[in-house]
Amino acid sequence: MGSKQSSPANQPTLTKRKRSNTQPSQDIKPIQEPTRTNPTPPPQQQPQHFDTQQCTQLFQHYADPDSPNTITLDGTRQFFEDLGLSIEDVLIFAIAWKMHTSTMGYITREEWMNGMEELGTDSMDKLRAKRSEFEHVFYDASEFKEMYKYTFTYAKNRDQKCMEIETAAVLWTMLLSDKFPIVHEFVRFLQEKKPVRVINRDQWQSFLDFVSIDIVDYDESSAWPVLFDEFVEWKREQ
């Protein structure tokens, strides 16, 4: 993932370069296990004609009457339900990534039209037919990494630079825990020790690499975020 720069505040006194946790802690609510979809490789599909008018009408079906250029929370939930997905299904992140939507729970008219045209879908039936393509994101390491990085901006509060700890914990559980069981221990560490209040972008992006390594081989002299050092120390004390 490349080298990472140290935070200007709370510089550690050791010679290794570390990113410090600068946020105060707060209580964290327990997390419920989400449902997951088992992805399958997508079949090859032929390009189809894109009907702009039909796609616009579909957008208007879900758009908020009080904000006609945006599909808001209720409309987004209905959209995913009509696709046969709950808000706890990991496929919603693959769809959002493929459509280039910028804020979780909202889809602008521009995002909808551009995203649907890029996917070659102007109807719900065509979008449902893309399911295997969305599932494939979880098979392809490169695609998954890009989607994972995207999810930070997508899911955090748009007015904040960092992600709330509860949100990060839920997303890590949804996206990573099946493949990397250590995620459950990390979430328990966050709940019990409350070392931070929010997760910054560097911690989020580093986490995918962190859970991929054998904890036995963890090198504290490497440029991992300090939060990960604290977790490893906590785990070794268990």
C-alpha cells in the first residue's frame, strides 16, 4: 500500500515512524452480524441499447418528491429492496461503487444517469441481470481493494474527514470478517478498550493489508498506525 506519513500531532518518541490516534474515545454499541451474499463469477454479456427516457422515468420513480433531483434514504432503500437486496447485503457497496455514487443512502440524478449508462442498464430487469458482475467484485482482489477504498468516502459523514467508529466496525464486519476472522477480535478490542472515537482514512486503508497478514509476523517497527500496535499488544495479553 505504500509508505505512510506520520501525523503531526502526538509524534511517538520511538525511532520508527507511526501514525498516532488523536481522537478521544466514546461508548460503542454492540454490532449485529449482517447477512452476506456469496458472489459468483459473472458471465459474458452483450452490450444493450440504453434508453435515456426509460432510465429517467425509473429515476423519477425513486426520487424524493421534495428533492426531485435526488433519490434520498427512503427511495434508496426501496431501490435496493426492488433489486432483492437488504441494506445489510454487501452487494449494495459493489453497486454503489459501480454507479460512482458519492454518499451512502443518496443517489443524484447525474450519478444515476451516468452510472446506469456505464452499466448499460435502463431498467430494473437489466440491473438484476448484472448481479453476477457485482458479485464478482468480491472475487477479484484488485476490484475489491478499489471498492474497499471507495467505501470510506461513501460511508462516512459527508461533513467529516473521518468515519465514526461504529460505522467502521459495522462495515469491517460486513466486508471483511468472513475472509478475515481477526476482524471480530479487532472490533471487540475497539468496544472494550475504546482507543479511538473515529477512524481516519489512513487507518481505514491500512486495515485491509493489516488483516491480511499473520499476526505472528507483525512488525511493530513498520509504519503501521499506532492503533494496530495497540491491538496487537492487547491481543498478546489475552
